Amino acid sequence: MGATGGRGRLCLTCAYETCECDGLTSHELTKRGKILTVNAERAANRWVRAEFVREWRTEFSLLARGMPRFRWVSVTALPFQQRGRLQDVGACLPAVKAAIDGLVDRGVVPDDDARYVRSIVFHPPRRGDNGLTLVVTGPED
């Protein structure tokens, strides 16, 4: 039967069988800095995690100034790593979660639940200055 219950294919952007992707706009937001990975978050104490989340959440809220309000969004994460063994795909989850929280704080989307964040796509990390680029795509409200 598959993920759609045998009814049809899901759109990979809006995550619905009846696509709602007409008239989408995209915005790119980039923050430079070392990304807290899932493994590093697990090994850190709660104060380290709290400081990281505060910094990244605040920065992405500031980066989102001037962005329109969206009915829903699809988020694409593009991590960059300067040196060392490249992190696993999806290892940047704590940074992406904090960034999305910043978008909610700014009012870009009302909440970060499944009604408003339809998908999160993680690309493999690339070489470059440490940081994270989010591409936020959705229909403006």
C-alpha cells in the first residue's frame, strides 16, 4: 500500500497528495559558526545546549526580519563544514530545530508543528566556512 495508503504520490515539498505548491516563494538564510551536531548535543551538558539554542534561535529570528508570513513552509538544510571528517547527513538537526524556532519567534510561521512545517530536507554537508544555510519555501499568507 505504501506511505499514501495506495491513493497516489505525495508531493515532496508540501507533503500532500493534492499538491498545494502553486505560488511558492523561497528565502535563503545563512548563519556562520560551528554547528552543534546531534552527537555533540548528547555529550554536552544542558547549559551548553541552552546557550547554543539561544544563540542560533536569536540569530535566525534576526535573519528572518522582513520575511513574509507563510501559511506553511518546507525547510531545506545545507550545512557547511570547514575541516575534519564531514558530519553525517542530518547531524545538524539541533541547529535546524533552533533555526526553525527562530522563524516561529519572528512570526514567519505560527508554530513548528506538522501543520506549518510540512517537510525538512537535510543535504549532506559541504566544505566551506562553518555554518548553516536554510532555504525556506512556502506560500505567503
